[in-house]
Amino acid sequence: MKSARYIFSICVIVLVAGFFSMQVASAKEAGNTAKSIVCSGVDYQSETCLCVPEKQCEKCTCANCTGGSNCQCITAIRQASGTITGSISIFKTKVKTKGSKSYKDVVVYLEKVGNNDFPVSIKKVRMDQKGLVFIPHVIAIQKGTNVEFLNNDNDRHNVYFVNDKSGKTKDLGTWQPGESRDHKFEKSHDDDHHKIVKKAGKNGEPDTMIVLCKLHLEMAAYVVLLDNPFFTMASIDGETQKAQYTIKNVPPGKYVLKTWHKKLKLMGLQREVVVQAGSKSTIDLEITKKKYAKKKG
């Protein structure tokens, strides 16, 4: 009888040990999977890998990763996301597409994705001043992005912002040729300027800052501030009066798609789009004068 109990006890010990061995193996396997999931990107519209020193990601599979183990990539996001693409045409009007203050630029964006809680890209964004012109004329960025304002002209330049809704300003100062100034368009709204920017976002339109130079009043540009990284810039062709757009790496879900243009509005003001993993959703858009925008679509 004792012998039978002894054999039974040994069997129980072996089974328990085997069970815990399996759990440890599973945990290790899960740990490896978790590490690969950490390779989530900070530039959702990029096809390359961005290296971030504070992030450890040993199994980064991005093709253009050059940071070794200190690399954060968007491999996992690419596999689990979809794409929104389509054409943009103009209804009952035409726009000027040449010159330093043309109307060729269209920003296409998703109003809200989840809680709009996405990391800001480390990609450098620049706006230059050359030949008494801001280059480019329009930039679209995620709130929290740092923008470098350069002066590659032969004269001193100033940069100040005018809120498109309130008219209030923020002056970055004046600097010499060859110099630059950085400005971070914060997510927070701690000071008076940020409170103005937040207020400007009412009526469903993105926050927009007009960029001017006090020394050369003919200069003007736009910074469109968006709440998440799911946006793109499209350029209208002068002959066809059409453009193509693509928003990449969008998580599966149902979203509201909108546009920003300094003169025209999206027909119907917004469009709904459903995104599925691994699929492409095609949504063709029309932009027009404000008086037509609510009457069709």
C-alpha cells in the first residue's frame, strides 16, 4: 500500500513539474511575441523605420532600419491595418495651382481614431523662407510636433502666427540669414495661445495657424494642426483639377473623413469610411465652394 502511495506521489510531482515547464515555455514564447509587438511606429505614414534611442526593439523587421537594437518600427501596425485612398475633384469652380500662394494643397484627415492618443513622429518638419516666400506654403502636422523655421534668404525675417479664427498672434521673433528657430505646437493648452488654438477647432474644422513675416507683409503660409497621425497632403493638378490621396496604416474601424483647403470645402462636409485589416478602402472626394458644399453628397 505504501509503495502504491509512493508511486502515486511521484506521478503527481512529475505531472506538476511538466505543467509548470509548459507554462514557462509558453511565457517565454509570449514574451518574444510581446517584444515584437513593441515594434510599433511613431510615423504612421512612413514606409521606413525610425530609430528612437530610448526604445529597445531587438526584432525589428523594417527593411530600412539602421539603428540596430535601438529601433522602433511599424511592422506590427502594417500587418494589422488598412489603407484609405481615392481621388479629389473640384465641383463648379477651378483653383490656381501655380505660384507661391497657390490653392493646390488639400489636407485629407480622419477626425478621430480611438482617443487620438498616438505618439508624435520624430521626423523633422521644416518651413523655409527663401526669395521672400514661405516654403512650403502649407504644412499639416500632428499636435505636439516640433517645426523648424529657417531663413535661407538674403535678408532678415520674422515669423509670427495668426489664429485663423480669433486673429490673435504669437511672435517667434526676427533672425538673420542662415539662422533658424524651432517651435513646438503643443498638445496641451496651458498658455493663452494654446487656449486660442483649442477654441479655433470648433465647428469640426482643424486648428489652423497663418504664418506671416512682419518685415515682409506679402509673405504668408499655413500650419494645419491635427489630433492624430492619420492624414495626408494632396496636390491638385492644374490641368485636370484633380488630385490623388492615400492615408496608410489605419487601424480597422469606422471613421469620419474630412478635408482642409484654404478656400474650398468637402462636399457634404464629411464622409464616413470603414477600414478593414489588410484591405484598401476607396473614397473619392469632391471639394467646392462653401455655398455648394452642403447641397450635395
